[in-house]
Amino acid sequence: MIRVQTEDFDPGAELEAFSAGNGKVGGICMFLGLVRDYLGDDPEKAAQVRGMTLEHYPGMTERQLEAIETEARSRWPLHDVLVIHRYGRLDPGARIVLVATASSHREAAFQSCHFLMDWLKTKAPFWKIEHTEDGDLWVDAKDKDDSAAARWDQKK
């Protein structure tokens, strides 16, 4: 299931509904992404982030997320997939994304969740603006994200 929305979500309630009634599920892996209050990799040296705005193209975004989900399902024996991605203005600490995968065995759940996040980060059409003490900054793609996504190209 794919949802792109402005509204917040309750991860516990989402996981409860996600796994309800399927006795074949032996493992669920989940990733929850939050808005940080700093830029870069070092919170001690970074500019203070006051918020983030995520933009997307309705319709195109959902189609791309569905394609990424389809790819995950073709690689691993999954019972279900859940992707919730927010857009709009978000404050530090706000939930941005929830990805959950369910499989009979933990390894498929772990790998598919990791794959989905790597591909969402690089292939999903979202654009981010971080609002800092020094002004607004568009978030550029990072080489480390491209490298993380590329490793899955080798494992088809």
C-alpha cells in the first residue's frame, strides 16, 4: 500500500493494521524517518534547521512509488508492503516516511525494507527545502545515497 499525504500518522496503529490477520507473516521490518534539526552529518557543526518543506508531483510520485514497491515484490517473497510518505511543511522531529515490509522470514523483510528506503531516497520524485537560521536551502542529492541505491542494481 502506498500513501502520499500531508497528515501525520501513528506508526504503532499503522503497524497494527498492517500485520493484522495474516498468520503467514513471520517478520516485519520497519523504517521510520524523521526531520532532523541540523544539516549535514555533524550536529555540533551544522546550521540549525527550523523546518523542512517537501514538494512532489501528484500522480507521478505515486506511480513511481508503486513501481519501486513492484520491484521489491519481484525480488523478495513479501506478504505486504506499506509506504507512507508525507509532503508539505514539517517541523524538526516530525515523521516524514514509514516503510514496512512483511515476509514469512526476517531476512526478506530486512533486505526489502532496506532496498525500499535506498530507492525511495534516490528514485522517488520528492524535493526538499530545509529552512535554516541562514535561509532556505534546497537539499541536493548525495553521492552516498546514490551509492547505496546502486548496490541493489547489482542484485537483480
